[in-house]
Amino acid sequence: MSALLLSLGVSGIAAAQEPVDLDMVSRIRQEAFHRSQVMDHFSHLTETIGPRLSNSPQMAQANAWTRGQFTDWGLANVHDEAFDDFGRGWEFSSASVEMLGDRVQPLHALPKAWTPGTDGAVEGELVQVTIKKLADIDQYRGKLGGKILLLGEAREYKRPTEPDSHRHDATSLEGLQEFTIPKGTAKERDKRVKEYKERLELAKAVNTFFAEEGALAALSISGWDNGIIRVAGGGSRKAGEPVGIPELAMIAEHFNPLARALENKQTVKLRVNVAARFTDETDQPGYNTVAEIPGRGRKANEIVMLGAHMDSWHTGTGAADNAAGVAVMMEAMRILKAVGAKPDRTIRVALWSGEEQGLVGSQAYVAKHFAAYPEPTDPAQKALPGSLRDPTGPLQKHRDYDRFSAYFNMDNGSGRFRGIYAQENLAVTPIFQAWLAPFHDVGATTVATRNTGSTDHISFDRVGLPGFQFIQDRLDYFSNVHHSHLDTWDHVEPEDLKQAAAIVASFVYHAATREEKLPRKPVLENR
């Protein structure tokens, strides 16, 4: 092995020396840049399978296809691993909304996941309904039967002041180096818990009320302007919970005229037709897909992981969120096999399900294999997501907790890697700077000490395990594609995915071959 020792200085930290295997990095780069298959993986996920809502038939196809790819590449221990009672599967095949009367017009809207279909076209008068709290329900009793509901009010159009697409430059990367001290207080946390409970209670009450009233369908405004349908879930994925009536998100430019017409006392009649169905009668487990490159020798039972969530929302093809991440992690594993990597530690890839519903798949995996805080006994606490629960006692660690080295995640769109977030783990900063050095020429230069959240690496970080997310160019992720019907192949940059796969493969290889496991942050035993 030929290695380069890179000496790196960090403010406030003694200079560290970390070996980097440049022979292996060169082989990884050659395979990633000149013989890439990342777009083959990506294209199959997005344009052959399509959107992959958790527990949908398409998600099952994705689990099966990725298992087949891993097996063909010679990976070991390829399997799907269940996590309990995620809920029911759901899918839709078509949706249409039309304005009837003197001026016939198609209106652009798509259904919310886990809401029922219309069982054929339904026609009804449009009425405006605004329910912001439980007490608001009473004013609509006996008034909604046979009606189509316009939920909420018109929204003023605000012209964008920034370009749709963004890439990091020296100034924005420098800004990431500044650490922001958290401002959160117990009072603010209590407020978030209260608001979450109120939203949940209101949603269940409204679902029940609309169905009991006999309303035909409901339309809500998309969260974004410019003809973009941004839509996630409604109803409920859980068997036995109220799912309400067919509900769709409509583009603002079609919702607003309907609201203005009703404000002007005009009669509006619509036809709605949604072909959607639940694919299960009872709650079913979800499945993560897992595979390995086994380690060698005395460190073989130690673990380095990489992963991305394979589930998506249902209206686009889940391209940037998160077929891009899945394709990169698959390609990193393929590259390591292709270059003949012989890791000391076992390298394990996990493609998660249930991320969009709150990191469900990765949290369940971490709890089963590594560590978890005790489950609360209070039903009200159990109903909360893990991030909002009260402390429950000391961390309960499993055998593999001390064998774990690191987890690397991709889930911030499809943009080029610019570096990595150290997640406040200062001891890894010089290590990551050394590992990034061979990729400065392709734009990856930055190690930021700050946290980043809302991705599956948090499932590891919460229990004190080193979990990391890469810094990426956001492109048009948060202006056009995130959870929208535009999350498709055309918004992804192939060269960015090639670069990302090379960096992931190199990081994972070095984590699996360095003398020591990656250092850890102190864990707060009682949270």
C-alpha cells in the first residue's frame, strides 16, 4: 500500500496526520469517472420503477431490484430487513379536476398519499372551508354533504428574488464554517410538542368530520407557486384510523381563481376523478434493503455503514429525493467491488424505507442493532416522534454498538458534494480534511463543524454513533423539486452523481481500513 500522510491544521486543535491511500483513491476515481454505472441505477429507479412510496408495490419492486443488483455484484448477506407495523400501502394511477359550466377548464391537482379515491367521477358545488382549530368545525355541520371543499384561502403571489438553482461558491462555503450556537429552550420544545399534538388531533377530527358529512372531495393549495404541485401525505397510513375524503393539492394559480370566484359569490361546480387505493387491509411491516462487503481479520466484526432512503413521495419519480442518494450508495459499493477493495472492517450498505414519515426505517434498524432509549410507557409519549419525546432513561446498548465505526448518508438532493458536516464531532475534522484532499480538484473542500438534520444519519447521531451527511450544492432542490411533481430525472446532474459516488467510496474505504474506529462525541445518557 502506498500512502500519503497529509498534515492538516485546525484552529484550536493540534495538527493531525491521517494516512490516505492514494493508490486506492486513484483506482476509485478511475472507476467512478470513466466506467460509471450510477446513471443506470438512477434511471432504473426513477423511470422503470418510478415513485416509491413506503409500503407501496413500487417500493417492493425497488427492494427486489436492489437486492438483485447487490447479489449480481457479489455482495454478501443481501436481504430485506423488516421493521414492525409501518402501515398500509397506497398507490394512485390517475387524477383529474375540471371546472364545469359556461367556462370548462382542466385544473391541475394531484392526490395526497393515503387518502381514498373517488370511485369514479364525482360532481359537486365548490364551497370554501377554513378550519384552523377544533372549534371551527361546528360552523360547517350539516352544510358539506355532496359538496367539493376548497380548503383555506387564496395566497398572494410573491415573485422570487433569487435564482431557482444554486451552487456553492467560496463565500457560501465560508459561511458554513461558522458554527451557530443553538437557541432552543425547554419552553420552545414544549411548544413544539403542544403544536404537534394539536395538529394530529385536528387532522383526525377533520378527516372524520368530512367523511361523516358526506363531502365528495377536498382541494388544498400547493405549498409552492409557479405551477408546482408540492404534495405529501394526508388521510392516514394506519389501519383503523380515519382517512377522510379524497383530497388533492392544487397549483396556486388554479386554486386562487377558485377562491376569488367564491369570494365574489359566484357558483362554481367541479368534477373530480381520483383513481387511488390502499393496497393492504391491515398494517404491514416496512423493509430496509441491506448488503455487505465482509471485512477481514481481527476487525471483521467492526462495521462501517453507508446509506440513503429509497422511499419517496408519489407524484414525481423520487429522483432527487432520493433515487440520487440510493444510486450513489449503490455505485459506491459497486466501485469498491470493481477495484478489488479488501476492507478490514465490514462495509454495510442500507437502503431505508419510511424516511419521509420520520426516519422510521433507519430508527428501527439502529434500535435493533446498536442502541435505543427505553420505549415510553405513557401512550401520549409513544404517539410522539422520537425527537419530541421526554427523556426515558439511560441508553440501552447492544453488542454491535462498540463495534460500530461510522455511517455516511446522502439525502440533500442530487447536487455535487462540497464537503461534509462533522456533526459537532471536532475530532473527525482533521480526518475528514485529509480524506477530502484528493477531491479538491472536483470541488469538495469543506469540513463544517456544524450539525445538519432531517436525514437518516440522525438516527445514528441520536444514540452517540458517528453519523454524517455530505455538504451538497442544492441546485433547484428547495425551489422546484423537493416533494413536488417535478422531482424527476431531468433535474439531476449526472456528473455530480459520479463525483459523489467517488467520494463516498473513498470515505467508506478509509473508514474501513484506518487503524482505529472513528472518534465519537460524548453521548448524553439521559438525553
